[in-house]
Amino acid sequence: MTEDRLPTLLASEPYWTVRALREQGSRFYRALGEALEAADLTNRRRIYEAWTDEVWEFYERGLRLAAARASGEG
């Protein structure tokens, strides 16, 4: 399952994942969001490879935030 997630994460725009990390994460995950936002593609890959499952959770939260914004809820 992790193998399927990495290409999806790499192909996605990190904005909503970073936003979810900042808004909904612990202090550690907020810092990870800051690192993800500042990362170039090589370092973004490193973050995704090291923390695939954790980042995936916030990727999904980010999708929900984006959907809520699009529907006028957020």
C-alpha cells in the first residue's frame, strides 16, 4: 500500500497537505509541514519516503480541507 502512496504524494501539490499539518498537527507535525513547504523536490521525496503513512494521513485531511473550501464550508 505504501508503494501506491508515494507516487500520489509526489505528484500532488503540497499546499493542502502542508495546511493540514499546520492546522491539525501536533508541534512535530507542524514543523514537518514547514519543512515540506520549504523542500525542493528531492527533499520532499525524502520526507515522503521517511514518513509516508503519516504524511498520507495529512494528505487525506488536506483533500477534505480543499473540498470544504470548494463547497464554501471553509
